[in-house]
Amino acid sequence: MAVAEDVGLVRAVWVAARDNDVDSLVALTDPDVDWRPTAVNSGALHGREALRDYLDGLAATGALVDAYPYSFEVLGDCVIVSGALRVRRDDGAVESVRRWWVYRVTDGQVASAASHTSRHDACLDARSQHLDVRPNGGRPTRH
């Protein structure tokens, strides 16, 4: 997939999230998507149905007020999004939290998504997804 198409796909994920369109967001992901949520404490999610359940539950709690991207950057087959979440705390107050998300795109779908507290960590995550460990001595190779 071309770089512009990868970024367009991730932008579409953000639009679907902004519009609370769970069906559209889930349709943009691989059936075996690995998703590590940010908005509330949750373990890693695997598969579309787990993602759908999480997003439906998140909408029901009202914990996530808003999410907005600042920038989109391509690194290999990943798109790094710099942005912020506005999250409702237990006491009702709303706080803004800065994050960097790494979306790995495979065959025109989001294969994985994870958030990080720094751009540095997001870049390390994106770069690590391009390494394979060989059985012959564990030397990494780039794809």
C-alpha cells in the first residue's frame, strides 16, 4: 500500500472514532487486529469482536470525551499519530492527555494499534515491528 493510502486509512480510523462510528472503525481493521487501548485501563485486545466490545463499552461509560490528532507520520509500514485525548476522570473533571499512537498497516487494514507516552517510544515500537529474529543466532533483519 502506498504511503498516502496508509495515512488515509489511519485518518479514516480517527474520523470513525470522532463520529463514534464503531462499525466503520472496526471494518478498517484486520480480522485478527491487535489493539492496545489508551482511554481506559484495559488489557490488549485481539480480534474485531474484542475491539467492538471495547469500543461499545467505552461509549457507554462516557470516559472518553474527545480524541484529536495533531500529526501523521509514516515509519515503515506504520503510521505514527501524535495527538491528545480528553478523558473524564472518576471525579467528573476532564483532563487532556498527550499520546503517540502506532498503527501498523497490512494489506490495506489496521493490523495493530498501540499508544505511547512519548514519540521516542512510539518510534521504537514502529521500528521494532520491522525486525525478525532468526533462529540462527538471533540476528535481526529488516523487511
